[in-house]
Amino acid sequence: MNEEPDHADSRLSETMAARIEIDELGDPARQKGITDAVEGLNGVIELKIQKGALHVSYDPLATTEKKIRQAIRSTGNIVKAAATDTEAAHPDLPTSANTEQAAVEDARDDERS
């Protein structure tokens, strides 16, 4: 019997917020390409560029930080750092182990490409 998982009790039902630092984010044409690519992902609720970084609120059941970083890289941009937390911490997410983990994952993804 296939039962639907109860997402109301899951930590993943919370809205997540990612703060992603991108090389040369100040260029308006670059910003437009990045925001268009990220907005095209299922599960992205809101995004804005603030304090030199891209801030993305998203549904973790529909997308992940890794997919967001991949969408950014698909535009030819370089992700310098990323941190994710629950929506309550948005928009000033602290730099944490998640930032270092994102850099390691990006390096591994680049090696596979």
C-alpha cells in the first residue's frame, strides 16, 4: 500500500532560504540572466539581490540549493559561497559549514563536468 508521506510533520515542509554569493554580481545584465534562470526552477518562491548576494526562498520538496547553484552556473557565473537555513533566518544567513560544503560540492560537480 502506498501512503502519502505526512509532510506537515517533516522538517522539509519548511520554506528554506539560501544566500548565494556570485562573482561579479553587480552587473545588471548578469543579474537578469541569473534571476531568470533561478526563477525558472520549480519551487522557487521569491528571490532578490541584496547585500551583494542572491537570496532565494524555496520549497525544499520541489528544489534544492544544489539545483539553484547549478542554474546559476548554467548562466556562466561562478558561485563563490552558499548558505542555507530555514526561512526565519532570511535574509542575513550566517556563514556556516553549509558554505564550505557548497564549495566542496561545486568543486566536485565541476570535476565531473
